[in-house]
Amino acid sequence: MEDEKARLISVDQDKCVNCHQCIAVCQEATKLCNDGSKDYVEVNPEMCIGCGECIKACDHDARLIVDEFDEFIMDVKSGKPMVAMIAPSIAANFPNNYERINGWLKQECDVEAVFDVSFGAELTVKSYLEHIDSNAPDCVIAQPCPVIVDYIQLYQPDLMEYLAPADSPMLHTIKMIEEFYPQYRNHNVAVISPCIGKKREFLQTGYGDKTYNITFQNLVKHFQNINLRRYPKKGFDGPNAERAAGFSTPGGLLRTVQRYLPEAREFTKKIEGPDQVYDYLSELKEAISKGHNPLLVDCLNCAAGCNYGTGVDKQGKTEHELAYNVQQRVKKKKEEYEKEREKEKKTKLEKADDNDKNDSLFSRIKNVFLPDKKQEVIENPIKPKVSKLDQTINDYYKPNLYTRSYKNLSLTAMNRLKEPNRREKDRIFKDMNKLDEDDRKINCAACGYNSCELMVKAIHNGLNKLDNCHYYQQSIIKRQKDTAQTHIENITAESQELAAVAEQLDASNEMVVNRSEDTAKQAQDGLKYLEDIQKLTKEIVQELDVLDEMSSTISGISQQTNMLALNAGIEAAHVENSEGFSVIAQEVRHLSDKTDEEIKRIDPYVEAFKEKLTKIDKEIEDVLDGIETSVDNSNEVVASTQEIGAVISQVNRSIQTLSNNSEEFLSDIQE
């Protein structure tokens, strides 16, 4: 199974942003090939059909094609024998240089031969016509597109019986090489391809080990810095195609069939592009059961056909430009065969037996395609001559060589997916916060699945997670919004209360400032008053010092007076009739003693007074120091309080701003 389901698309985990755009563009039936349960979206190769829509949709370059260019180059260098075959859309991607690709393959890669898949397309048309002629099927679904084939095998196996039981043009070419070029039978085959899905086809038909699917995209990258003109133009080996060279353009199969049956458009449905082809196929089985179907369904996955395939580097070219380049090659091929035809007409007549063989096939095909004209065809057979192209096709055609069978791949891949029962669905819906039927009908498609039911199935199978559900995320956001709203309302209320407290604190602080200023002023006044007292005290001390000096002077005078009185007494004793003088001397002595006694009484008071004044001066000095410190502290308090007032004002403004912002945010989330 792993071999049959080779990885066609890789994911760059670092570039993937898990946007789910890849899931959104994936076909409804194939969406579960994406695993969105991680931080990136992985691809399950067992369920991926390789339609390439996710690669086109991913603008992060996270999804990349997988091809085997590097393996081819490695094996070329190791000496493995190689041949190559190139898809018709080479003319779209290398319009003037596609033959130089042949030259590069032979010159640089030692490829021994290069075959044109366009001729394989010619063989494919013959196989289809033989199948219709021999088996008269109700419907034939063309199968050149491996993506369509994989889709039917995986997701709509009830249509497998209508897939053309013939190989694609590429497999026709590989089998043609093996059968008619035995010298290359064991060679590996480098397939220059516009489609990433071709590797699947080779694996499923047993050719995976000998083929390399090399996409045009990587081939273009290889020649970005190499001048392709340095290689010579080399024609294709093997037979040449005619209008099947346009097989890569939508309707290429139909136009090739019309070469044989111009009426083919009447019984052919041409449809391409993922937006249309898969819806069409989903309804085809019912249409067949009712007989409403076309006989031939010419269908392709890519809207612009293989010219714009999944492995093509568009290089800025439009669909019209690519188709034009291919058509120019078809025109050239038709002209070449027309020249051959004209040349043959001049040299020889066609063989009758070949004519009959060819006519028999066309008659039978017409009878199948257009049963209402059956009688007319039989009665009036038109016998076209066998052309050089028809002869060449017949030369490389062998019955039962180009048959293809199919396998119901859904039996393994799809059985791994479990369908959740009702209880499991209810649990997942509940986890998604979809609690009622109305919620479950909200298919926003943001997850990429287009329906909640499919998202539930993906989650149930571990292919996605709740976080990728938009409704779930919105419900979480709503819950968070409600919680935030409650918190914001609380913050707003608390902010308003805090603002009021701040205003009150600001007012109290202002009062403290005022009182501190008054206290400082009063302290300054008291300081001045004490300084005045201290000054007066010092002056009194100075005056007491003068008084002390005067006391000392008077004491000296008293002592001198006492001395005079003593001398007078002595002299009076010598003088006759000195009683009066003696009395005077005695009185003077008495006065001197009295003065001395009073002075001695004054001195202690002066000393005590001086001591008290000195103590007062010292205490005033200490008080002055304290008051100065208090004044300094008061000034610092005033300055600090003013700073606090400024901070409170700023806090108040910030609280007001927070309150306003909370109200605005609350208003926004309510909207």
C-alpha cells in the first residue's frame, strides 16, 4: 500500500502557519487527507490524490511538490542505462527549445533514446476505440489523468468499471518501448512530466522501480542558470504523433477521436478543473443508471489541462499562451503528416485489405456511437484510406498489450477512518461549545471543511483539534470577554473609589502642608525670640562683670578706708585732745567694715546670678539647636509633602485615565 501511495506533496513545517487554506481548497471528499491536529497541516499520502490545489493556495511556500529529479541525476552519474520520454506539454513549457531538452538528455545525461509521449496518446485513442468497439460499454471515463484515476479508486470505486481499461499515454509509451524496442527493455525511464501524480500511476502498474517522474517545475529550476541553447536540437526517437501532440490541452482526446469520428462531440463530455470535474463524477453513477450519460467522458483534474499541470512552472505564462504553444506544435505535426499523405498519393495506391480492415473498425465504432445511424452506415460504407499515421499506429499496436486494471483503494485507506456515533458526535459538539442544534448548523467553514459534521469526524479521527474551530475560539473569546468585562467593571469601580480617596488624601496633604508651613513659621519666630533673649542674657552677664569690677573697686576703697581709719587711730593716740578725731576714725572704720560686709554679701548674689545666666545661656543654646533642627525638619516635611502632593496628583490623573480607558474598552467589547 505504501508503494502504491507514494508521497506527492511535502510540507515545510517551519513555513506552515496552520491557516487551513489547504484544507479549504481540498475536494470535499478528500479533505481528510489533511492532518490539522498539529501546529502545521500534514498530508496523508494514502488519502491524497495529488490534485495540487493546496500547492496553488498556499502563499507561504509551505507545500512543495515531490519528484525524482535528484534521484535521476544520481543514477545517471552511477551509469545506469537510461531512456527518456517527454509529455506533449513540453511545447507549452519550453516552446522554442523543447528539442534542446532532448539534446541535454542525450549529451549531459547519456540518455540513449528520447520518445514522444504524444505517440503514446495516439495509441491510447486507438485502445479506447477498440474497447468501445469490442465491449460496447455504457460509459467510458478517460484515464490519462492519474489524479482522476486515484480519486475514483479511493473515493468513488463504484465508477471503476467505467474507467477505460487501457493505459495512459505514458504507460502506452513505456510498454511500446518494452515491446518494440527490446534493446531498451531493461533500461530505466526518465519521464519528463507535467504531473506530480504520475509516480502513483507507475507504482500502481508495476513500473515504479524503473521510472523517474521529473516535473517541468524542477527542470525549469535546473535551467535557471544554464543556457539551454548550448545544447543541440534533437528530434524524438521512435514514431511521431499527429494531433495527439495536443493531448495536454483540454479536449485533446476529443480532437484526436474526431480525426476518425467528426461526430464524436455528440457523445463526448469534455470537463476539467477541480471546481467541476469531481461534482460531475459524484453524479455520474446515477446518470448512468438512468441512461443520461455521455458515452465518453474526457476529463482532467487541472482546469487548463496538463499544460498547466501540478508539476508545471507557469513562469508567468497565461493558459492561452501555453495552449497556443502546444497548438503550434500540433499544427506543425499535422502539416508533416499532410505532406506525407500527399507524397504517398503520388507514388502508390492504398492496399485494399488495409482499407477493409480500417473501414470495418470505423463502421463498428459508428454503430456503437451512433446506433440511430447504424443502417445508414452499413448500407453506405465510407471507406477512408489508411493513412501513413494509421499505418504507423497499427505497427505499434498489439491487442491486450496496453490494458489496465484498477484497485479499490478505499478498502484500506478509508476503512482507517472511523465514523463517530451519535454519542461521540454529541461529546465533540459539546467540547466545541455547540450545545444545541442551532449552534451545530453554523457552518462557518473557517476550519476548511465546509461543514461542522466533517470537522467533528476529523477531530474524532485525530486529524484536527478544537483550537482550529472558529466557533469554539469565538466562544472562548466571548467567555474571556465576559470575564474581562466583569473585571473591568470592578476595576472601574475600584478606580473611582481610589480616585476619591486620592482626592481626599490630596486635600489632607494640602492641609498638612499648610500646617507644616505655619509650624515652621512659628518655629522661626520662636527661634528669633530666643535668640533675642540669649543676646540679652549675654548682655546682662557682661553688665554683671562690670558690677563685679565695681564691687572689687569698692572693696579696695573700703580696705584703703579701713587702713586710713587705723592710721588715724594711731595718730589720734599721739595727739592731745584727739577724742573727736578718734571717734571719727572709729566711725570711718565702722563704715569701712560695713561696706566690706555689704560687698561680701553682694558677691555671692553676683556669682549665683552669673551662674544662673550662664546656665540659661547654655539651655537657650541647646533649645536654639533643637529649634533649628525642627525648622530644618519642618522645611523638609514641607518639601516632601509638596512632592507627595505632586505624586498624588499624578496618581489621581493616572487613575482617571485608567477609569476612562476601562470605560472605553468596556464599551468596545460590548459592541
